[in-house]
Amino acid sequence: MAVSAGMGVVVAAGAAAAAGPWQGGQRTAERNFAATRDAEAGPGGKPKATPGPASTAASPGGPGGISTAVPSAAPVLLPVGGSAAPLPAGLSVELARKLDPLLTAYGMGPVRTGAVIDVSSGSVLYDHQDGTATTPASTTKLATATAALGLLGPEKRLTTRVVATGTTGKGDVVLVGGGDPTLELGQLAEDTAKALKAAGRTKIALGYDTSLYSGPALHPIGHNENLAPVTALMADEGRLDGSSSGPASRAWDPAASAAGDFAQLLGKQGITVTGVAHEHAGTAGNVAGTTLATHVSAPLADLVERMLTNSDNDLAEALARQAAIASGRPASFAGGAAAIRAALVRYGVPLPRASFHDGSGLDHDDRLAPVTLARLLALAASPEHAELRSILTGVPVADFTGTLAARFHGSPAAGLVHAKTGTLTGTNTIAGTVVTAGGRLLAFSFMTQGGYDPVATERALDALATAVATA
């Protein structure tokens, strides 16, 4: 595992030209390398099958299942090949010597917790109240990614359809939302126009359907530049400024906005849309009729990478709802939260006093403990769970990609720390993996509440991660 993780750093930092960037510098070649390796040799060097496409990777047990057989927590954390080199003598003592004073450094709030786990053996190397659950902020996305990948499989794609209902008048052609917040409408409009012209139609009434999701669309934080209202139909995450990541002005009604844009695009293709698009009353995303055109998203593994690299809240809430649907729950904030918890329980992840309320971590009422976050990362590194590999390849790389691109500059941990961060008012977290100089792959998580100097708090957390990297 240490070798493969080290290879990941090499791929990320040294093979950019060959692999090409994907969303903020993410290198898909790293994930492909890991997946190929895991397919060729499982524990003990025996050949191992890769997860199939989403249609076949879904749980054979029906709603609520996980895409692969889920062993208990101990087998999940077994070392690669069924054995591991002995832990270096004194590693735990060395970590405590370095980390204890850093947890009380300037910038850290009055609540400070942490955990460091040796991935191969599963041993806890450092524990500072690691079972204390506090607000995780965006590190919640690690849990969301685990649930979505486990329930749906890494090859799952989200499909948006255009359906001719066979009726006349209002909404005889319906744009049916499939829960893809990254939807781009241009090609879908072209394909729809071609299908309509082939059927001898150049004039339609347009409807749109958002029934795949249920419950409130507005997050408890309200209308916010960090998250559009959560709906099954939106284009480009409801962004109004042409951006692809980060805060942005958002449409108040992303579905209506997408339908209006779609109507304009159809007009440019020679299709006249009469009147204004109206909402269609489908049922759980089901609209009867003839499918004229479809748009499929990137595979779920790619969406997870983008979500983690850019800390994309819209994707996080969409994936939480997809997890809810896959587990037979309502596609709502509550349904997604329940699906995430259930999936982690089935994976054997410890959840002391955990509380889930959304998929993005924007809700201050979310609660996770450091041991939960560290175990999630160890699970994603397990050779038994190749379906989770895009979690490791998606988390930002220190001083290189995504939300860590401007952090760790000049640090000995630059390029070595792969971690997801979380920031809300009074809340700062970091959770990731690192390969030590001795070749051990470690998973870590540090969390603090009540810090009053956000810049100093980030630096303090970065110092903790650097201490792990240089242990």
C-alpha cells in the first residue's frame, strides 16, 4: 500500500503532461493505475475482479445494499497481501511527541481532537479524544462519497431525458431531471431537435420534471452562493457567472432556469417553443412517453473526484440523494442523511455520536469524530474496496490541487499530504492520508472548534498534517 500510495504522488506530481488535468488538477491516471492494480492482484496475489458497470454493480440484495460484499471492520483494514511489516518501534511515541504540543498551538480552538491510523495494520497510532464527535464541515463529503460509491458503484452515470408525452398542448415535450447538477444543455438540445425534425415536428410546448427528488429544495443555510437549491434538474449547478467551482451567484429556481435555457437552445436549432416552460407532474422521475434524447453524466467515480477536489457542495447533495434512491429512501436531505449513515454502518465504520443532516457538511448540526474520518480513508485504501478508490484520488494534494492548492507552500509535506478540509464559522477540520519517510501509509484526522483566527487555525492544522508526514 505504501508503494501504491507513493506511486500516486509520483503520478500526480510528475505525470501531469501524460495524464492531463481533470477539474482543478485531478489526475485520473492515478485512479486508473490503482484500479488496474487492484484488478490484477487481490489479497495474497490472487486475481481479483473489478467492479462492473453501475447496472450490475448495484446491490444484489436490493435497496440499501452495498455494491460489494462488506466484511466486518477488521478484515476491511487487513494489510495488503494479508500481512504487513512490523510497525516501527516508537512510532506512536514519536507521533505523540510531535502532535501533542501542536494541538495546543496558537489558532487551535478550545475543542481539539485527532486520530492517526496505520492503514495496513489498522492500528491506532495516535488518539486525542478521537471518539468525540464535533462539526465536520466539508469533511462530511468523505462519508457522502463512501455511501454513494458503495451503493451505486463507480461506473454509475446520471441520466437526463427529453420525453415526448404523446399529448397536445402544455408540456407535450418534457425535460426530465435525473439529478445531474453538472448537466450541460447544448448537445441535448441538438439531439432533441434532430429527433423532433425526424418526426416532422418543429413546434412544441415544453415542460420540465423535477419529481425524482422530494422534500425541501433549500438547505437550512438558505439561498446561498455556496449551494444552489437542490433539485433534480439544473444546468451547470445553477451558476449564473459561468464559473465551474467555488462560490457563485445561483438561480433561485434552477429547474425553471434550465428549462428556459433549453427552450432558447431549441429555438437556435429551428424548434419553436410556444409559451413558457411549465413544471410537469411526474412521479419519482418517471414520465411516460417516447424518449427523444438523453444526456449522461461522467461516471460516479469522476463526480466524486470533482466533489472532493473542489469541495463541490452541489455534487455532494446530489450524490446524497442518489444514495437515498439506491437504498429505497426519499430523495431528500433527510433521506440522504439516513442513507449515508446506513451505508457506513454496513461498511463497519465506527460512528460514535455521529449525526448526519446533509451530504455537503454545510449544516452546523452534522457531527463526526476523528476516528470516523480516519477509518473512512483507511477503508478507501483497502484492496477489498476498489469501488472506493476515487476517494483517495479525489482528495486535494497539498500545494498542488483543489482546495489545498494554496496551502502547504514551502512545507516538507507539499505533494505528500492528500487531504479533505472543512471550514465553517468556528469550525476547521482536515482529514487525509500520507506516506511517511519510512513507507507507512497513514490516515489522519484533526478537528477543532471555536478558533477565532481562521488563517492561524488553518496553519495549525497544516502543521499537524506535516508532523504526521514527517514522522
